Amino acid sequence: MPKPRVKNKNDPRYINIQKNIDRVLGRFVKHGHIANLKVSEVTSDADIFISTFYDHHKNLDAAIKHLNEKMKNELSELAKETLEMHCKLEVYYPKLLHFINKNKNYYDISIKTGNVSIIMMAINSARPFVMDKWPGRTSEEKIYKFYILSWRVCTEIWWWGEKYKFGEEKIDKLTQKLLSHTTEIGKTYLKEL
């Protein structure tokens, strides 16, 4: 029997239903069944009424957007907690990679769909904390530097996902590679500017 409708967003039942919807969407994403997904499939697996789904989301695209926003917010918090405290990418990169590994089904969408924006979102979560620490005469120089770095990091993370399925055993080696790119970009591109 599906769970009853709850409309109060602060009600623990409402929050649990949303978590359940996110979990079910994540499972469909994991198996690559997102393109032709129907609300009725989500509600059936989440064991909720269709009307309850619509209490939470306007449509399926809105539910997926919510899942994306949830990931973006979690990444922003991770960046904020890590970089405000330590101000070092040496600390942030392993945490970022472990976060991606923990949520590899979500990030696997990037690989399956050829959409780098999901990975770029993970990298860009560090931008406000990193750019302030970098030397440079203007914000344009810092933006340029971060842009170059973010594409290098994105490429490495993409390769990690494509070849190693975001496996935990490669995190230390990949962290060293990302730090090497960061150091190289810091030295090379600022000299060119």
C-alpha cells in the first residue's frame, strides 16, 4: 500500500518520501534507464501515490533537477568545509574523489551520456575558495587559470570514470596527478599572462 500524502516540507515523513524518490531516481540513473522513465515507474518503486510525487515535483525533469541540486549543494558544503578549514587542494582533491566514488552511479551519467557538466559541477564547487588563494594581478587571470585547471581535472576524472569506474583503488594516484596539474598550471599560465 503506498504511503499517504504529506504536504508539509518540514514534516519528517515528507523528507523521507523525498529521500525515497531520490533513491529510486538514483537507481534508475545507475542502470541508465532515465531517458524513457515515467513518473509511474518512480512512484511504483518508491511505493507512493502519483499525486504524492506531484506534491514534491512538478514533473520528472524537476525531480531530476532536484537530484542535481542536491549533489551540487553537497559538493558546495564539502568544498566549503574542507577549503575554509585547510585552504589546500591536497586535502580537497581526495575528499572530492571519495565523494564521487561514493556517488559513482550519479557520476556515471556523465560517462554514459557524454555530459561533462556533472563532473564540471563537482570541480567548480571549489572555485570560490581556490581563486582567492591564487596569486594573480586580476580576477580575469585567476578565472583563466581556473578554467584551464578545471578542464584538466575534468579530463582526469572522466578518464578515471571511463577506465576504472570511479574505483577507490585509484584515488591516491589520481590525487597526485591532479595536484601535479595544479602546480604546473600555477607556474606556467601565470608566466604567460
